[in-house]
Amino acid sequence: MIRKVDMYRKTKIVVTIGPATSGRETMRQLLAAGMDMARVNTSHTDRQGITDMVTDLRVAAEAEGRILGILLDLAGPKIRVTGLSDEGRSLAEEEVFTLGAESGVDIRVRPDVTFQAVEEDARVMLDDGRLELKVVARESSSVLRVQVVYGGHLKANKGVNFPGVALGVPTMTARDEENLRHGLAQGVDWVALSFVRSPEDRQAIDKVFEEEGRQVPVMAKIEKPEAVARLDEIIQVFDGIMVARGDLGVEMPLEQVPIIQKHIIEKCNAAGKPVITATQLLDSMVTAPSPTRAEVNDVANAIYDGTDAVMLSGETAVGDYPVKAVETLHAIAVTTEEATADASGRRRADYQTQGVAASISHAACSIARERGLPVIVTMTHTGSTARSVSRFRPKSRIMAFSPFLSTCRQLQLSWGVTPLHVDEYASTDEMIARAEQLLLEKGFVRPGDCFVLTAGVPIGQPATTNLLKVQQVGQ
């Protein structure tokens, strides 16, 4: 069922699919609860798993009458524990053992990695910092002897980080490239690149796009100090940003993460690029039916700061209450948006409006705000007009009408945008008439109401937003 008007939420919800949410019926429940985009995490699946998840998600979305975006998250050169049983292993404080990629070590890691840059006394963090080790000695280029500083239970496939150490691994691995080509063939809508360090990291993905003859938006995951240092350049080159707080909080001091998060969101808002806030939003709901008060505050603050989307990871991939977690995130978002609607638009009213499209978008938001109009309609082929309007955070609903389903799915990451897939239109008059008809059918306007419409003419030519019209329904 399509969400009712009174359930309208502007902040988008990204849901990680995993063992807890792999069935089509559960996916339908996630959609009904508010999932806007599904994340396929390639760290924990293979090509067949990607195929199965994309197929099941498309079937579930069709059954619910919803437009769903799919984000393919490439694992990158993430070092992970391998070879442990599902039960994992306990690590006691001061315990000494070997860690490396060779057979015969006490705990193996993948992928194959060399440790020439790792020095004695270097810190090694496991499972997003829940456990900490210290390097006692480098026994070979691929084996370390380590001692447990802070112990605990280590589960299979958990991450391994070396804060402050550059291991010299490529941002996109051979496995990533295989998964990217396969994901494109399956029709994913966004791609996320892990451990981005520089704007040049985008080049490897663009090469694959050229070879495959298909291109989708690319999101840079910010989780390394090098990426924070070159944030402006990365935002300029990539199509969106993810604040990946898990690895970011391991690679950098934890107390800096909230400041960096606000900084990233602010810069993405100003640039008109979608930004996702991710990792441990409702982490306690992996095992509990309700979140902590601190988690609710964390989510609300990210929304207040202007994040386009919030993302659930373990809560929905392996959690005991995946649907409840989405419902909870939806409730927090709706309540926060109601309390901050006026302030949100005012804070962004003075953004720079370079170019005709930005000026048209700014004017559309100003007119809608001054006249109290409920809807801003953008007729779009690529989605750029809708994203431009979203940048100014209007109180009005943003309706993005596009003849391309791929564009509609990609827009499910943009704040405040409700995409609708429409038939191709041949003229401006037909376009306006179609917009009126759909708004009436969906109950967003009544006869006599006015709405703002933006589009580009001539019809069908992308990136030519140059039309602004206040249209009265029925006139």
C-alpha cells in the first residue's frame, strides 16, 4: 500500500537486508513500515546473493505498490576476521596470539594483506572498536603477534582496523569490481564505495561504467582521516556521501565523530548532494524491542542537522526486531520534522543560487513558502531538478514526476522528494495536465488549490530547468 498523506516523512530510511530480512514477506513489511531504499551489503554475500536480494526486493516493492531504490554497498579493502565458527571466540585480556593472512595463525584475516607499515605497539581494533589489541611483534610481512588490551567475544567476519596506519591497499578490489559489474546487470540504483580517501578513487568505478554501458550515482563512504581532510573535493566528484560512523569512529578519536558528522551534513546540504547518516542509530534494537533514549536523541539530531537519510545496519540485517526498528526510525523522523519544519527551510534560504536551475528551485521554494502552497512539482528526467529543490528544504511536499523508473528509484535518497513514475509527455500543456491529474488522484490537492511547477523546455532535454509556474487546479 502507498503511504497515506498524513504519514508523509521527508527524511529517507535506508534498510540493510540480511538474514533477518531476506524473505519477500518481511521485505513487504519493511516497505509498509517505511523503507525507502534497501542496502545490499556485499561484505556478507556473493553474486548469487545479490541476484536473489535484488529480485526479491523488486517483487516485494511491486506487491506493495512502492518505488524502492537499491544501494549496492561495495565492501572495499575492509580487513575481516575469517575462519571462526558461528559461535566466535573469546579473547581474554593480556592473551597473546598471532593474527594474519597465512594458514597456521591463531586468527586469520582476509583479504590477503601485508603489514610492513605496522610497527610495534600499534593499536589493532576489532569489531568497530569493541575489542582492542596491541602489536607485540611483526613476525613476517603477513603475520603479527598481538596482545589483547581490551577483551571480549569476537564474532565471525568482524572488521579489523589499524588506526593511523596506511596499509597501501586499493580502494576498489577485484572482488568489488566483479560485484559492481554484476550489480549493474541486476539493475541496482546506487553504488557506495567504501574507504574512499581521495576524489581520484572515483575513477575506477567510472571505468567500469564506461565498459558496461550503464552508469548510476556513486556514494563515497567517509570513514578514513584522509577522506575528512579532502572532503570538499570528494563531495564535488561523488553524487552522494555516507557518514560511515563505524569505521570512522575507529580510525579517528570517537569524540570527533559528532563534529565531523555535522560538518559533512552541512557541506552536503550546501552542495545539494544526498547524505546518509549510518551505523548504530538504533543498535540496542538488535536485541531489544525499543531503543535507548540516547539513540533516539542521536537520530533526531542527525535529522535536525539536515541528513537526507538515516540507515539501519545490524538492526535489520541480523536483529531480532527489524520491522519494529524501521517503524521506530519512522516515528522519530516524523516527530522531529514536525518540530523543525519552519527552521529547516529558513536556515537554507540563503544558499548560493548559481545557475538558472538553482535560481528556479530557490524561487519555487520561496513562492511556496510565502503563499503556503502544499506541493512543489518537478518534472524531471535525471532527477537534478528535484534534488535542487530539495536542497532548500521547503515545507511543501516535493513531487518528482519522471518517465524514467530508474530516476524515481534514485530519488528515494533525496530529502522530501516523493517520486512518481509517469508516462512520457510530449508538450508543456500535456505535462501540466498530467501533473494536475496525478495530484488530484493522490489527494495532494483539491480543485481550486494552487501548486508550484518547475520543468525544463524544450520537453525531453535533460538538465534544462528553466520553467516556473504557479498552477491553479482546474484552471
